[in-house]
Amino acid sequence: MQKIPKKTRRLPSAAAVSFDSDKLLSRREAAEILGRSQKFLRQAACNRAGPRCIKFGSKQQSRVFYRRSDLEAWVLKAGHAIGGDA
């Protein structure tokens, strides 16, 4: 089995994955869907007040993703408006 060098390992692009409820969205994509800033999602994750997120990697090189279903559940549960209208 041939090892793949670390530099060439990549997550699938958003265009390569279909839009279903289990698709992992980047923080940027989640922010666009919710109409909020990436900074808002970062701070909400730190305060455990935002949508559920999934973290991959170590502290120094981690990446955060969101499931579309978790974004929808957060909006419905907390009554947050999509698009920043609240």
C-alpha cells in the first residue's frame, strides 16, 4: 500500500459532495447559509452557544465543519433568523 504524502491529502471540495443533511460544511459555507459571519460562528462555538460543530485536527491545525441538519436544528430550536434579520 502506497503512502500519500501529507501535502497532497485534501478533503473533497464542496462541489464534489451533494447537498444532503449529513454533508459537512466549512465554517465559511455555514456562515453563508445562516447569513452570519465566520467570526460569529467561531465565537458561538467557543461559548457553546452556536450550532453543533465537528472539529478535525489538533489545536494548532484544526478545521471546523458543520452538518446542514445541525444548522437547521439550531435555527429551529433557538428561533434564530436566517440572514441576520434578528
